[in-house]
Amino acid sequence: MKNYVTGKEYSGVNATTLAMAGVDSVVTFKQAVKSLGIPGSKLKGLKACAKLVMFKEDEETGEKKPRFFSVFDASEVLARA
């Protein structure tokens, strides 16, 4: 399982989540609009295939906090182009 735009392979719980969703490659909404040039209006109604987690360090406390984001099956996104 990888990100279609960056080519990054997912690992850990995100890889497990994507394996359960049964997809090979994914994109975020912003990547579809910015990098692939697909109008946001064409993506409306597209169901997210998974919610992934990324940990970001809080600048004030230094604590790592989870940030969740939705990803979409890249083949479904490209079909709407």
C-alpha cells in the first residue's frame, strides 16, 4: 500500500488499515486537487476508503499528538478525472 502521488509506502497501523480496506494506492483530497488537478466538485460524494493517523509534535509541549486524515482509493479518484 502506497501513496499514489508521493510513492511513499505506508507502514504500521496505517498499512494494516489499508490492507483491510483492500486498496493498492491512495491519495488525500488535497493531493487529488493540487497534484492531480482534479476539481474538488468531481470528488464530492467519493467515499473515503480509510482514516489514517500521523503523529505531530506539539511545539509548546513537545507532546506527540495524533492527526487523522482520510484517504481515497487512487483508482476511484483517477476515474473521475
